[in-house]
Amino acid sequence: MKDRLYLNTHNPNAAAVAKKIGFGIELDDYVYFNTNIDLDEGKTLFDRCVGLIQGCNKLIFHGAILGTDLKMLAEASTSDIIALYNQSFATAEALGINHIVFHSDYIPGHSNRREWLHRSIALWQEYMSDKPENLYIYIENFVDNDPYIMAELCEKINDKRVMLCLDTGHACSNSNVDVADWISILGSFIGHTHIHNNDGNWDYHWPLGKGILDMEQILHLLEAKTLNTTYTIEADYSLSLEWLLAHGFLGGCDYQIDFQ
């Protein structure tokens, strides 16, 4: 999996480390930021991100999210979501990135399951209707409490450019369904994976070796059940890379990792 591994720019040093070692970069600087890149604040961030990714040809862009208020997320209109996602697409395109992760806006307890599914299928089909053939979207489980609706969504969107991003930490803290079952149910729909660990109660983004998830089992399942999914470490990358090395997931590496 070493050729499919990405580091997340939440840590300011991660991009430099990724480029030094040869991993990819997942740019998440726009998750909570939706300012036009032509405005002063937007241009400052854009220029900084250009510097972060320069020299790396394996790139993923984490699209902006609508917010963290769950009731507001459940009530967001299709036009608001598409406008936000189009802004993320414009930014990613300007940065030369054609892989984008977007959060699912399914909110258990607020969203009507059938209505949400019907609306979301139409939303993604409309969104992708004017997008280039080489754009790939990964819909990430956020507070989803089971994998079934995600599998049905991806199947019925029926667009090879739209896949799922399994977030192991979100599945662990927001669902009573075992993460191994998420992998079995979602299977080949998984195109990208966010890997981190927690205590099952809160989304702590702990490193791979800390928490209740058996990450060794999970990674072996992902390698067996998916079609070469890519991975982003969304945790302390130094501890997580040490864990991956120790457990044989970066086999064949002939370098000594310098985490500084």
C-alpha cells in the first residue's frame, strides 16, 4: 500500500514529509474555508497551498463542508450544496487536482432516509453532469450510522467517477456496525480510505496503534475487498507510519523514514 498512501496537511509538516518519502498529499486546508481564490484572503491560502503541493503528483483535495450544525446540514438545499461543491471543484481544478473528497450530508435523526437517498442520487447525477471525465469524487461517511445507505447511494448514482471514502474513525465512533462489516458491505465502492483510530465514543483521530480498532485486521480486509483503495493517514503521521512499518504494510521500502 506504500504507493497508495497519502498524508494529510492538517499537520503543517506533512506535505514536506510526503514529498520527501514519495507519498501523496491530501490537501484539507479548504475543509472549513470557502472564500473565492480571487479575493485577498483566498489568494493567500491558494498561494500557500500551491507551495505545499509543489513537486507532488499524487494529490487529493478535501472539499469544503457545509458546517458542523447537524440540523442545518440536514436542511441544506440541493442548490446550496451544489454551489459549495462547485466552489471546491473550481479551487481543486485551479490547483491541478482531480480527486476530491466530500462529506456525506446524511444526518441520522434529522434526515428522512428514503427522501435523502432520492435527493442525493439526483444531486450527484446533476453535479457530475458537467464535470470532466477525469474528475473523481469520493463521498465520505461523516455521522452516518450504517454503511447500507452509502452502498445504495453509490450503486444508484451509477457513475464510475463517483465512489466512496470510508473513514474508519467516523464509522467507529458514529456506528454500532463493526468497521469490518462496513468494508464487506461497501467493498469495491470504496475508492479512498481515511485511516485513524479512537475509543468508539468520540472522533479523536488517534494514531493507528491506539484505540479499539484492530487496524491490522481492517487494513488486510481493505486490501482484500477493495480495488486498490488509496489511504490517507488522518492522525499523527509519525506514530502511524512507524506502526505501518512495524506491521509490514510498507514492505519493500528501502529508506529510513525521517519524521522531522
